[in-house]
Amino acid sequence: MAEQRVVIGVDSSTQSTKALAVDIDTGTVLGEGRAPHTVSEGAGRESDPEQWWRAFGEAVAGTGWAERAAAVSIGGQQHGLVTLDAAGAPVRPALLWNDVRSAPQAAALRAGIGPAEIVRRTGSLPTAAFTAPKWAWLRANEPVAADRVAAVRLPHDFLTERLTGEAVTDRGDASGTGWWGPDGYDKEILDRIGLDPALLPQVLVPGAPAGVVRPGTALREGALVAAGTGDNMAAALGLGLRPGQPVLSLGTSGTVYAVGRKRPVDASGTVAGFADALGGWLPLACTLNCTLAVDRVAALLGRGREEVEQGGTVVVLPYLDGERTPDLPGASGLVHGLRHDTTPGELLQGAYDGAAHALLTALDDVLRAGGEDPAGDEPLLLIGGGARGRAWQRTVLRLSGRAVRIPAAQELVALGAAAQAAALLTGEPAEAVARRWRTADGPVLEPVARDADALERISDTLRRAGALQGAPAGDR
């Protein structure tokens, strides 16, 4: 009888590390491990990278296969700035993607190069979420710490390097920095923000291994290590995504994306023109405020997250942490249309609608940027922690007008990383592994008539709010 071949895929996210042990041949999940992260609640959003490494070890050990897995790969939260000293220790806590303190540096970078030119070169208009403005913020606000930095990494790079000893990354995660484009690291941008390219990792070609597990880690010494990638790119791999299939992910952040048929270029900044983990592109739009913002509104109202009521005219823009799409880093939450007969359930439904509207409006731009017709009838793949919630499902159905498929597979970032690890052993493309595992299979919710009245109310409120917040006239 042939020996069972197993790989481990890891998702190092904002809130926790999840690890899956997966059978290469069948895609069966054989074991799972999880360990929490701590995120600061002060002026910004920060985490100690050392806790990610400890959580990685705990989560991998929790699968029960750490000593037997043949390969491993790590998907990690995008954009985070990890700064290391000459000994490889963090200089300071990592600045996370949802830390918006670098909004002035993002604005300066856009103005200095010009929106159209920076998008042409890097694929995206950098906001406070991107890594390049975060480095500029660090140099401006903590110059002593910046001077101690001997290496700059993204979260998944940091973990991969700890595992292998190799300073490498992949094109997918690198495309979210604001300093990488199809021609590699952009010297002018690096010069503008004062970052020596020698501090950055090597960008591997798709499919290349990062190295092997070195002694003294939670995994078997000598096991193969794939390049890993950013969390959105890993989830796209985990779904075995084909061009034009739209995805809406409901997590700490909300994202919409699709594999593009061409390189996306959107000078408005709504769509980030990311690379995928293969050789293609992953146009994507991201909002800071998604499930956590809606849950916070529910808590303020003293209601469960499913206790919504239809009707009424109230509009909620749940910008509790500023916002990325639209680019309003200094914004706060807004309630409009509140009346004497508005119920708590209607107010909570308004928060769902406001969060979903931002994503679904951006989805049309995502599909156009990738060369697709947004009027297509391809089912929307609904993933992430919120995808199991009935209130989220009904809201997306009502506002999208599309059929919605809910993949039965969970932890798609870790599954995508597992597919990437498996591809090192089988020689298949990583997305072909995921398709063979049938990870996108799941029930389909039939479409319903689009709620045009609610969409127009939200759009009108957003136009007014944008003007008040100083947003460009074209911002949604």
C-alpha cells in the first residue's frame, strides 16, 4: 500500500494562525491547528511578529502531522511592515494592513509620482494600507528605529524565512507593497521613501520552492517549503479560481476579486492591480470595515448579529476604522435617515447593507479591470467567516442580484497554501491541485431581484458623506 502523502497549509491572518494537514491525493483535511494573535488597540494596529512565529509552531503542531508532512506553505496577511535588525529580531511591532496612520505618506507618494504613473508601474494606487507608505511613516516618526532596520519583510516572508533561513517572497504578496511591479522592485519609489533594495527579499518565480525546513522548528527537518503568498492570492488558489469567477470574502476586512484576463490598471484607486501567486493577475478591492464593524453595531444595539429587520430608510456607513475603499482613512461611522419609527433591527440591517454596498459596487470595477463584463451571470463565490451567516447571505443576494455559491470548504487561505505545497511534490499547477480537490463545490442560492431603492439610498448618502469628508467627487 502506497504511503499517504500529506502537506500542511498555513494561514497567518490578522487575528490568528490556522494550519491544515491535507492529503495530497484526495484533498481530505486530516488535522487542524489554531493559535490566536494579539493586535494592539492604541493609536494604530500593530502585532509582535514573534507571536506569529509562536502561533505558527502551535498551529502546525496542532494538526498532528508536523513530523510527517512532506511540504508546507504559508499564506499571510498582506501589506504588513515587518522590520528586522541584523540578528533577525523585530525592531518594533509590525505595522498591520489596517493601520491608517501612514495616510499622509500615501498621499505624498501619490502626489510625488502622479496617480496614473504609479498605477502604470506598480498596478495599484497606494493607500495607507500599503507597505510603502508605512515605511515612509516609520522613517518620519521613528527615525532611530528605522536606522536599526537591516531587513524589511511582509508577514508571510518573515515566517518563511524563519522556517528556511532564505530571504524570499512571491510576486503576489510583493505586488501589495507599493514598491514592486512587473519589472521588479521600483528604484524610484524606493528612493522616494528612503528604502535600500538590499533590505528586501528575492522575488521567486511562480512555482519555485523557497527552500527546506531547517533544524529546530515545529516541522520535520528537510521538508520542502513553497514560496507562500498573500492571503487573498492563497484563497484564490484554494478555490482553484478560473478567470472571471467573482469572489466576495467576508472577514476582518471585506474583499472582492477575480482572476483577470489582463493586467489591471485603475488610476482611480478603487481596484488594486495585484499579481496572483501564479503568472497572472488578481484585480482586487478591499474595505477595512466588514464583519467586525457590523458585529460592533450589533453589540451597540444589544442585538445578536442575525437579529435584522427589513424595511425603513436608514443608511449606515460603518467606517469605524476609517476606510480604504473609498479612500477615507480619517472617516468615522455615519447614520443617515434615522426616524422615530426606525427599529434596532432595521439599523443593524443598514450596517450590513452599507458594508455590502461598498464591496458590490467595487466588484463591477474589479471585473472591468480584469477584462470581464460586470453584467455577467457567473455565480458569486461567497467566502470568509461571514459567509455562513444568514444575514450576510441574504444581504449579498438582495444587493447583488446574482446567484451566490457558498463553498463547503473552509479555511481557504490555508487550503490554497496546501495546494501550493502539494504542487511542489506533484508537478501540477497549484490551482489544478485545488480543482482536483473540488474546493469550490457548495450550495448555490438562486438570485433575487436587486434592491435598487436601497442601493440608491446608500449611494446618495455616500456622495454626501464623501463631500463632507473631503473625498474626490468621483469617490463612491
